[in-house]
Amino acid sequence: MKELSTPIYRKKRTKVQKQYKKICRRGYKLRKTEILLENSQNIIEVDEKLKELIENAIGAVLDFEGFDQDVEISITLVDNEQIREINREYRNKDAETDVLSFPMLEFDEKREIIPMHQEGDYNRDENVLVLGDIVISLEKAREQAQEYGHSFEREVGFLTVHSVFHLLGYDHEEEEQAKEMREKEEQVLQKLNLVRE
């Protein structure tokens, strides 16, 4: 395993992992979003509809933020025990959680990328900016959807949107940051028609 500063899923991809590429129009610029999706759990079926939901949620956040660079995001879908192990190993928290984000980049107060251009910032084969890795527990997403009284799709959409905002430098450590992030998340979820029922 690599050190904490390197996202945990920056490793050799398996053959079962699917690659999804989507071209988004932003003004006169086309943005390529490469999503590397790996399903590492077998509790909840991952069908094309769920994959499309995750892809659309990622694109919606990037569009909302006006982020027009070609990007790569890795998403790993896990169960509660797997995310607990990752949480324990990388955050020293021995507890299940719903989503973990491992950003590759740092942003300043204006949400501009701090130019460091270290090894791994760009996928040289594809010439795209690597935003980072997302780990979602689908088992926890299902539990929370039932607890909050909304759909599983809404919960997975929320967790994806929330995590992509983290990859773009947003945080919720302080009250004002949390409020800004939450407002943006809700606006994106409304655009995706993923509102609470």
C-alpha cells in the first residue's frame, strides 16, 4: 500500500474494472470525464442505471463548478466491512462510514488548483487531470436511504455529489464551509432531480 498522501486506489486496475468516458460541452470547450468504476462488493447489484446515476452526478458537479479540464476520477463501491477497514487504515477511525474521498489536488480559497504538478497529477496516457478517488459503501447507502425515508438512488447520488465536492477542495470542518457545501450539494441534486421524497 502507498502512503496516505497518495490515494489508496491509485493502483493497477483489474480486468473486471470498467472504464466510462463521457464528453461534456462547456461553452466551446469539451471536457472528457473518465470514470474508473470498480465494484468490490457483492451485497447490492450494480446495474447500468446505477452506473449512469454516478456518472451523471459527477458530471453535474463539474458543470456546476464550471470545471472544464479533462479529468479522471476513480470510484470503488464497497460494503460496510470494507469501508471500515479503509477508514481504520487511512483515517485511524475504526468505524463504518458512508463515503471516503481521497483528493489528489489542493485548491486555494478561490477554488483554483494550487500548481504543484507532482507525479500522478496527470494520467499521461490519457492527458487528463486526476482529481482523486472516491469509496462508497453501497450497503451503508441503502441503510441511510431507509433511515432518512428516501430512495437508494437519491442517497448514492448525494454521496457521489458530496465526495466530488471534496475532490474539488470543499470541506465542512467549519460551520460556514459546511453551509456553502450543503447549499451547492442541494442545488446539484435538484438539477439531477434527486430530491427528498
